[in-house]
Amino acid sequence: MKIGTALFTYHRSDHTRQVIEALSRNHVLPENLYIFQDGMKENTNVEEWKSVNRLIQEIDWCETYVQVSETNKGLAKSIVAGVDYVLQECDAVIVLEDDCVPHPQFMEYMLKALKKYESSKEVYHIGASSEPAKAAANGTDAYFLGRINSHGWGTWKDRWKKFSNDYTMIGQIKANEELYEWFRIWGEDLESHVLGNVYGRTNSWAAFWALTVIMKKGLCMSPYESFINNIGFDGSGIHCGVTENTLKLRPLEKTEEVILPEKVELVKDYKESFAFYHRWTSMEARNMYYKNIAFALLKIQGGKQSIATWLEKKNISKIVIWGKGQLCDYLIDAVKEEIIIKAIIETAPKEKEYRNIPIMKWKEIPHDDVFMVIVVPGYDIERIRNMVDDIDLKEKMLSVDELIGKIKEEC
């Protein structure tokens, strides 16, 4: 089986350099490295683009094929066209983007998996990044799930031939009871990405590959420890903002032989492990939730018992608010005279404080000194609870609608 490795680049020279250097230090080097650089557009940093071009032209430690686009295709078209090109010449492909820094055993893992599961047609995708979900251990370095991960991945020619960018796939899935149940576990968030493409907010190829695999009820592989360190969550990329890197990285010094599952089957307890990981709530539902909560809060404040008095009756003097926005402002104003607000929680804070209140990530919550965590995006409370691995902290969480319900019960 001939396996080609594809690297997609554009105009981030430092990111690209790190990826190339890490790939050159892999225990097994690519046999054929296909490098694709997207063309410049009006706002392209020309010097950065030229620096990337020099980097990819200077690679001399393996056989390379360099294709530089004369026009700017954008990420989605570049990757689909590049993968199509590689699979004209190869039986399988390994894909890296310019922010996916590979572990020294990345190529070993990918090549071993692509060869091992070539004849297992139910396996569609080999992912090299870990998922921040608590998947049950199986005694090997990887497991099977129902969702692709695009941060370092691979597939075979016959599987990729089934790739579709048909926008009606979500409707087809929802019309099939069995597929819809599968979709709710592995892809409910994909609807937001597809809508982003429609409205021009995103340019995603991965959402359609994920939907294609879900339509086929295909299986995907994920390692427990990531063979990729994604350095693109720093705001430098077109499609990734500044977000928290949640990858559980494989230690660089770890060199034991990569062990893969003998049996192709979904990871044990996958429904529990991934029940809320891919959940998505539409903007309409979110807006309705916030509207109903705002009315309920106004009604409470106009009644006999305010939020602050209820908290005081429960001997709660210190709280944390999870999430910013208008409801957060309302809560601050409603309790600030009587209750201490220790922090506001954000997934990826862009500032250190808000209204003189510290902003923190959830792992930084001083929960030994906090009696309640009020979650503003209550529609997401189960996913948030599932994400938090601190039992004590979970028990202190209450969504804002759950809080309102408890106050109403005692009025």
C-alpha cells in the first residue's frame, strides 16, 4: 500500500517551521511528502507567505512534491483538492496542517493504523489528536468512536471517494431515526458549522467529512494521548480564534511501541463518555432561553425574595458566575451588595477581570472558598458538568434556571 503524506500551508512561517522540524525528527519519515501552499489574497502578509514558500522549498530530508496555488482557494477547497490529488497516486493519505506539530511517533502511529485497518471497511478515519472526553481505557493507545478529528488525520482512497459536501445530509440524517440517534451523539454541533458555511462565517470541509462518516455509521480512531500538538489556537489562523488547547499530549520522551486495538468496535461506555461532548443549541433556542430567564429574574426581583436574600438564607456568601453577558451583569447587580463574587468563568479568557471581578478558566476556580457556581448558559449545563472532573465542583453547580426554580419553590 502506497501512503502519501500531505502538508497544507499558507502564510504562518513560525507555525510551519515547527511542523516541518517536528516531522523531520519523526522516528519514521514520510516516504512521499506532498506540500500544498495556498495562493495569496489581498490582505495576505506577503513576507510571511514568502517565508513559508522558502521553508517548503528547502526540505531535503525526504522526497517532496510542492504545489503552490496561483489563486487563494481557501482552506476547505485547498484540503479537498490536495487530498484528491494525493489519492490519485496513493492508496491512503496522512494529512497535516501548518499548525499541527507532530509527536516523534506520529508517523509510526498513522502508518501502523492505516495498514492495520485497511481491510476493515467500517473504519473511515484515523485521527491523531486526542479527544477531551473521558473515554474508557482498553489497554491500548487508541480507541474507536463515531466522530472524525481533523487535527492530524488519515484515510484511504476508497473511503474518501464517498466524501460529500451535500448540504442536505443533515436533513437526510434527521429523517432516519437510527442515523439521527447516531448524529445526536457524534455530530449535533456540525449543524452550526454547516450553517456557518451557508452564512459565510466559516469555510469548513471537516464538517462535511464528519457528516459523510456519520451517514455511513463509520468508525474513527482516536489516541488516548495526542500525537499532535495544535499550536493554532493563538488567533493566528483564519478559522481558529483564541481558545483553550485541551489536548492531552503524549509526552515527547515516550517512545514505547504504539499498540492499537485488535478488535474494531466502539469504545466501552461511549454513550456516557460522549453524551454531551458534541451537543449544540441553536442560536434561536439560546435567545429564547435568555429571554425567558430575563423575564423570570425580573419577576423574582419584584417579589418577596431576591436572589441575594435566598443565597443568604442558604448561608451562601461566596459564588462564582460561569459565563459573561447580560445575565451575568444582572446577577452581579442583583447580589453585589450582599454576596462576594469570587470569579467569572470563561473557557478562553481574553481579559483578566470584568467589573473588578477576576476572570478565570474553570480549572482555576478557587472552589475550596466558593459555595455555589451559577452557570449562565443553562442550556449547556449537562455538557459543562460532564466536562468538569472535580466532583466537589460539580455538586456546587447550578444553572441560572435551576436557581430560579429553587427560589420559586420556597416563595
